[in-house]
Amino acid sequence: MGYLDNSTITVDAILTKRMRKNLALGQAIDIRYFCLADTGVDYRNYNEDHPNGTNYYGEAITSMPNMEAHGNSSYTLLNKLITLDRNTTFLPTIIGVRDLYDFGERIYPMEIKPKMWPGGSVGNQQFMMVVSDDSLVKVTGCTPVGTYDEKILTYLAIQDVETVQACTGNSFTIQPMEVAEAHTVSVVFVELNIGIWRTTQISMLANELTPLPPLADSIDGSKMG
């Protein structure tokens, strides 16, 4: 759903199959929940030097047309708006997550426990971890949400969603898979209550297990060992 412009109250919406069926049966549209986002808004147009004063600082932003309705949330809801307490002076953020997890040539498990800071900014914290390629990283200790989920596309802009691995929880154990060359995997952590998210990467070098060489023959031709 999207507002076409700000001159009239006109809304462009894509109806689901169920809603189209309800309309065909004479039922009214009953929208009970909605989500707001500012994807597509260029805040660089905010002009504190506008000659008409403070009321016009954001004129270029509020006058710009918004995107039309789109059925894919990965294009329209990348930057969701959230509701926080009135006395909030800064946005909460996710801590406990590094910018990079570099395993090098080693294969071993590592536990990640994301948290919101400040601690009381979100009650009953619940996180989702999205890994861009499940053939490169094994994730355990959490509840899988499947290889395809509408939440995944919202936070991870990739084409081949079939390689995605996603799970929810408050503790995630990652371990690189056996690989024959270097790889870097994109990962996103999302707090599911308010949508705050943080990206990180997992890197690994060639760590393919080397098979043991065959036993050498003895002088008499028998196998040693």
C-alpha cells in the first residue's frame, strides 16, 4: 500500500486473493493493522537554510510523491517506522554482535547472544538470525523458520531465497561448513518486536579436510601399520 501524493488522500493498494473474494461477495474492506515505512524518502533534502523558515525545512521531503503499491515487502518495507516511549532520546540498538566473525581455516562452533541496548528498551526480546547461504554456515541452538519466509526478504535483499537459513531465539551457534575456497557470508540479526536490525559477516578460508595419505609399502611388499 502507498500514498500516491500529498495533494489528496489517495491510497494505492494491492488486494490479496482473499480480499478480492470478500469484495466479490459484497463484504467491506476492514483494515485492522498496518505498518509504516520511509523507504524511498531522501532525508538529504531536509534544508535548514530554507528562506521561509523552520516550517519549510522539510518541504522538499513532504512534497515528493511516494512509491506506488508493491507486492514484495523487500522493496517497500526496508525501513519500518517504530513506536517508542515519548521520553526516548535515542534509538535502541543491538549489541553483542561483532561486525565480522573470521574463522580462517578453522572449523569450530561459536555462540552469539544478541541483546538490545538499553536493556529495558524492549521487553521480551526475540531475535531472528538470517544467513544468506545455508551451504556455508551451520546454525544451531535456535528455532528454524524455514528456507522461505516473508520476514527474510524484508531484511536481506538477495535473489536466491532457497539458500537462506533463518531461525529465531536469543542464542545462536554458528559453525562454518567444510569449504575448498574462501567465502564471506552475509548475516542479519533482527529484533522482532520493533524491527531494529544489524548486519554482520562470517568469513572463512579453505578448510577442506585433507584425506590421510595411503600407507607406505614395506620392503617385502606388505602394508605397514
